[in-house]
Amino acid sequence: MKFSVLTLFPEMFEIMKTSIIGRAIEKGLVNIELINIRDFSKNKHKKVDDTPYGGGAGMIMMPDVVYDAYSSVKTDNSKVIYLSPQGKTLNQEKVKLLSNEEHIILLCGHYEGIDQRVLDEIVDEEISIGDYVLTGGEIPAMVLIDSVSRYVDGVLNEESRKEESFANDDLLEYPQYTRPEEFHGMKVPEVLLSRTP
Ligand code: 4G1
């Protein structure tokens, strides 16, 4: 499964090379292509944003720069997702559906957002990770990549997969314990002691 991330801060995604997703990348199961939107600025100062028509605070990302970044990665079977607080909130059902996509292009906003015209032209779907204010769409993009990649064949070990259909999918799990049998005076429930570790 391939993700192409359009962002002003590609370095933020280095963290994805660690842990389970990192291993999936090494195995070639997941491919994360990072596109720095700033590379598509035609301006000599590499400007990517401008003041909003109608006034107001902050800056808006310019449509042409975003469009050119998009054009550099789009194929005939790409799905373009704009991470946005206005989108429908991501849930596990949506995560599963997205795992069937071949190529997902993730557009990350910064400042006060992106010029509406380029969004109208290129975005297939707007998705939010929740109702709070963030400084950019990068962390939401990583949340989506992490949650969707778990469903790509071979990313999780067999154990986690089997457990998944019973426990995680219901988002209902029992409290978990490991050694020691007693911690700060609290014991592992008696019923669990006859079973591993
Ligand atoms: C108005 C939160 C603006 C934020 C109302 C969840 C938040 C992307 C998300 C904002 C963002 C509320 C998300 C806000 C996000 C452009 C740059 C939008 C960052 C931006 C409740 C800033 N899930 N936020 N605006 O946070 O991108 O996906």
C-alpha cells in the first residue's frame, strides 16, 4: 500500500520509520512517499502562503503550489484525502475501508488552511481525527497511516491478527497484567494466575 504525503514538514514523518510501521516499510509492505510542498513554489523566496481575501488573521496556503505538488504524485487510482477539522471523524470502520485503497494521497494543511479552490478540484474526501485545534495536518496524517497500515497483509504478526477479530475490533478489552505477580501490594487477579506467562 502506498501513501504519498503532501506536507510543508516532511521531517515530522521520520518517526514513522520506528516500530511496527518502520518494519512494514523495510519489508516493502507499506511505502510512504514524502513530498515537500515548498519544493513546488515558483517564488524566489520559496513562498507557499499568502494573506486571506476578506481579511482575518494568519496565512492561507496558495492553490497553485499545492496543485503542482499533487500533480507530481497523482496516478489513475489515487484517492486524495485532506486532513481537516471540518472532515468526518475517522473511526475503525473507515480505517478498514481505506486499507483496500492502492494509493492514498494525504494533504496536510498548515497556517489557517488551504485555498478552497484547489481543495474543490483535487480532494476526494475530508477526514478529521477529532475536535480540537492543531497547528497542522501532519499528526492526523500519521494517525491515519498508522491505523490503516495495521490492516495491510503481513504488517501485524499472526497473534495480533487472531486477537484482533475478537478483542480490538470491538474496542472492548479486559485489563491486562504481566509479571511480577505482585506490584506495589496489588496482585494479578487469581483467575489469571494458572495461565501464562
Ligand atoms: C477550526 C484537528 C480550526 C485539527 C476548528 C483535527 C480546529 C486535521 C485536523 C481548527 C486539524 C477546529 C484534525 C484547526 C487541522 C489547517 C492547519 C487546519 C491545521 C488546522 C476545531 C488548524 N484532523 N487543523 N485548524 O485546528 O488540520 O485532521
